[in-house]
Amino acid sequence: MDLSFGPEYENFRQDVRTFLTTHSDKSPSGASLRSDDALAWQKLLIDNGYAARTIPKAYGGYGAQPNIIESRIIAEEFAEARANPGLGGQGISMLVPTLLEMGTEEQKQTFVSPTIHGDMVWCQGYSEPGAGSDLASLTTSAVLDGDEWVINGQKIWTSTAHLADWIFCLVRTEPDAPKHKGISFLLFKMDTPGIEIRPLVDMTLNANFNEVFFTDVRVPKHQIVGQRGEGWMVANAILGHERDSLGNPNNTLTRLNALTELMKTETVGGERMIDNPVYRDRLMSIQGRVMAMRFNDLRVLSSRINKDQDASLARMIVKLQGTELRHDLEGLAIDIMGEVGLAFEDNPYLRAAGSWQYQYMYFLGLIIGGGTSQIQKNIISERGLDMPREPKFEKR
Amino acid sequence: MQFGLSEEQVLLQDNVKRFLMEQVPLEKVRAYADGGSDADFWAGMAELGVPALLVPEADGGIGLSPLDAAIVAESCGYHVAPVPFLGSAVMAPTALACNGGYSELLGEIAAGSVRVGIAFGEAVGRRIDADVAFADGKLSGKSLFAFDAEADFYLVASRDHHMYLVAATDVERKPLTTVDRTRRTVELNYDASPAQLVSDNPQDYLDTLDIGRVMLAADTLGAAQAMLDQAVEYAKQREQFNRPIGSFQAVKHMCAEMAAHLEPCRAMVWFAAHALADLPDEARLTACHTKAHLAEVGKFVAKTSTEVHGGMGFTDLVGLHYWFKRCGSNRQWLGAPELVREEAAALQGLV
């Protein structure tokens, strides 16, 4: 057991701190996607290796060798300094790694640099009304007509579609092949004629998602990643990235600390909530669970550094446990506030700009999105515990 | 950075597992539960060096770390081993090594020739009319649910967090039957029983308590893992409606939930054990939370695994109840989760 990152990383940590002290005034706080501030900050981060760190220089990145400990130190120091960690989004976190692995040289040259610099914003076209957990049953079709794909169908849960320049999209190109082998992965512009975007308001009353309709959308034939019918393979590589990023225990720890502070300030009948043993015990239960997930995260991190260590099950449970835990944590804050926890929007008694209410609902969305808790349990039992699969039914 | 077990620790784990698998199978646990002796089990573990693990080298022990002990505790839980590990191998060596003066006794403990039980109930959470008092070198009062029943000495903790050593021959000892028949407990009555003050420094008591709690958590980790493994195995074999029941989501999701709750507990137990020796600032808090959290997860797994086994899980035939009850007593020993969480809150200035 050795929990230190070693003295060789202390210099690196110091460099990050120095950077943050020098430049933190330029860190945009919750800036919008395309603001000049956000784009300038992103460029500064890339130039110094704090964003797009391992993306090769040839594609506009910093070009460092992948090093999990360095990435971890950067994340820790940015969180500590409450500095903006740079742009995220599905283009940067999901498409770029996929293109680097499976894209053509031309695709890498065309898309990676503008994407990581925030000049090209992407949305993800996967789920459909009839293809949610059973994503591979998607029916949006693309038919080759000369040098163009002609796309017809509908996507749903498409976040940032209304802001995106481009979409990476799963479409069925081989209708006669088995369902996993008939899908292709296409890239196309969101201003292509035939695309209609309708906002989808969720329970937080924000339109975080959209429905996207395609009617005879014509897309150049070469805008495909991988070969025809290989789209499922390409998509699965991306889903792996997504599961890793949900349920991060360090964010949960930040929220736990905020919750503890909330309990010291909120009162009922003049008594601080932290002084009420029932609520205090609920806080302590949550703290124990957060602790378990933090140590689990350390174990997963360690297994990525030490390749002989197996922590595959520890990794597999993170999305399920992390999102459920976060939902419970945010829910306790609501209970702490009682009626005040119901306050919304312009209510003068709103606490923390309504973040508890928002996160409580938002994390219910994350329990469902990115592979529902029930799908996670299928994965854990079938792949983690080697239990038999559900018998498959033939399509009626 | 390396968050996990070393090669030596994996070797230790393999040795203990192999011994328990071969020498303490369920039939032998049953024989003990029906009134048999655990002497052979403990002698075998002494040959492996288990009671010497935490005894300092200068006192004839091996001087290993709490993490090494936690690995053994986990294996003991996995095999519901009827062994006096918690007292003789963990809490007594920890307490007796605090201030020196017990070199000879520690040597005998390390050799497995002397067993020291623990009577901490009155310090942790006094129940009924039990309490102990010490004056003029003599103990009076009584302890409930002291473990183990065949110890040669007892380490007794008082309400003011002092620790005493008393010989079994100097106390009246009555068996107290509990649901957990893999470890026998007794009532100790002290009638001006000659006793030695081991420590009047509450920190020594807390160090002893913390390591005990982490070992109980490790025991639960092992016991719950055994219950999960048995549930998965059973669900793959048992067929209903012409299918293995493990292919039904209702059943496989129960197994997934057990794994999802239990797997982070492994990292938690490792960390808590590591912290006892190497991270003094975090040791108490992680020990409390680990004890409480494993109690909750253990309870969930014990119930759920039994349900996966259906009616068979409820019977004595399968013997799953030995693990169920092991988790149950680990939960109550040295502080039920609510009490321990309140301690965790107090440690952070929240009470």
C-alpha cells in the first residue's frame, strides 16, 4: 500500500499551482460555450498542457504522453483552486478519443483541433424513441445515393443539438444485416438541409435535450468513421468513456462538504439541523458511502497504473453507485431544508441559487442516462459475476 | 502509487485461505457450533503465524501491519472460521504492546499457547446492568458477551476507557448462547478478582477499539463476499421455468446490487487498515465509518443472498445462516452502526 504519487510528481504539482496562481484571473466562471473568455482560456490551457494534454501536437493538442497521475494532479489542483477546467462536452470527451483511435488521417486533421479549441461544437445522435437501452435496434436509416448518404429518421435526448455545429450520429446502413452489424457512424453538419431541432424540456424545466428529426438529409459519403456496418464497435468505445466520467467521487465529496455546511446554517424550530441526531445520522451514513466510493476510486486509479492489479468489478460499479449516491446526497439536502427545499426560481428563500433542487433532479436523469441503473446491473451481473444472459426473443 | 495488496500480502492471504478451506470446512464449523472445540483450528493458524502477526518482533512476534491482519480477518469471515482471532491476534496484542511490560505474555500469545479474550461491551455501549469497577488491584462487576469463551485471560475495558487484564481462573465465567454459533461468548462476573491495569490512557483504548472495529469490518467483508459467491453459484445452477434462475433479471439484479455495494467495501477496509498504522489523522474516522458502513452492507448482502437461495437459504441444510449470523454479530459487536456513526460525527465536531 503506497498512497503517495512519489516525489517526482511534486514538481509537477508545483508547476500546476504556479500556473493557476498566475492565470486564475483569466479563468471564466461558468462562461457560455463560445464566449471569447472561454475560448481564450481553453487555448491557454492547451498551450500549457492542462487541456487536450495527450492529444498529439499534429492535431492541435499538447502532445504529452498519457500519464494518469499527472492527469489526476491537474484535476485535483484545478478543483482545489476552483479554476475552470476547460471545455467539455461530447465532442471533446467522446468524439475526439474515438477519432484518434478509429478515424482516418484526414478526419483527425479536419476535426480534432477545432473541436478541442471549442471552435467546433458537437452533439451526439445515438438514442431514438424506439432505441434507448436497446440502442442497437435503432432505425434511423442512411441510404447511399451516388456519393451521398440520404438520412431519414429521428434522434432523442440530443443534448446541445441547438448549439452544435456538427453531429456524430449512428444510422442503419445495412438493413438486412444482424442489428449490431448494420450500423454506421456518420459525421455531418447541423445546418444541413432537412434537419429539424425541437427542444425537449425535462423535469428541471430546462431544455437540456432536444429531439432531432432528419428528412432526406444528404451527407457526403466519406464522412463515415470506420467502415460501413462497424458503427456499433465505434459507438461502444465511446460509451466506455462516458461511463467512466459519470459518478466522479471527488465532485461528490465537494457536495458532501457543502451539505455539511448547509446543516450548520439551516434550522428547524431554532435548532440547527446538524444538532438533530436523526438528520445527523443520515449525513454520517452518506459520508460513509462517499468514503467507500473515494477509496474505490483510488483502487481503480491504482489498477490503471499497475497493470497487474485487477479492479474491473470496482470500475464497473462506479456509474451505478456514484449516481445513486449523488441523488441520495442531494435529496438529503432537500429534506434538511424542508419546505424551503421546495423553493424554485424567483422564490426569495431559495438557497444556493436552487442548486440542491436542480442537482437532485438532474442526477435522477443521470441515473437513467448513459445506461440506466438496470442496464448497469445487467452489465455487472453478466460481465462482472458471469451470470447467464437473459434469453433473447426473436423479433416479431 | 499502489493501492492494493503487496506480493507478500497476497501470499499470506493464499496461505490462510488454503488452510481454512482444507482444515475448517463447513462440516467442522458445524461440529464447533454443536459444542466442539476450536483448539485444532487455532493451533493450525498459530503454525501459520496468525496470532504472531501483530505482536512486535521484540516480543516474539512477526510485527506486521493492521492491513496484514485485515487480510486474515477477511478470510476468517469468508470461511466463518471459529477462531479467537479478534481478541488473541488483534485487540490483545495491540493493547498489551502499548506500554511494554507484557513481553512474556505477548510471546505466548504469538505462539498460540495463550488466548486473551476481550470484554469491551461495558466501555462501548453498556447494556442491562453490566459494568466494571477497579479498585486496589481488584475488579468487580460484570461483563456481558465477552469473547472468546475459552480464553486464558481477558482484556477488560471500563467505562472510563481504562483497560485491565484478568485471568480466567479469577473470574466466574458463564456461557451466553447467541445466534452466532461460530464464536462463543460468555458473561464474566468479577468478585474482587485480581487484575492488572494495562493502560489508563484512553488513547490506548481507542487504538485497541479502532483496530478491533476494522477487523470486524474485514470479517464482514469476507463473510458477505462468501454469501455473494454462494448466491451467484446457486443462481447459475438452480433451474425454474426451464431456465437457470440467474438468467432472470429479478435475481441477477439482486446479485449485481450485492456486488455494487460490496466491491467498494474492499477498498474501504484496505484503506482503514492502512490508515491505522500510516495515516494517524484519518485513522479514527475511517475506522468508525468502515465499521458502520460494512455493518450496513453486510446486513443487505446477508438478507439478499438468503433470498436468492429461496427456501433453501432459510434451511439449516445449506448452512448459509452461519454467514448471515456472522454478519449480524459483527454488526453489533464493538458498537452498532448508529452508535459508531455518532462517534464519527463527534470526531468532526458535529455533535
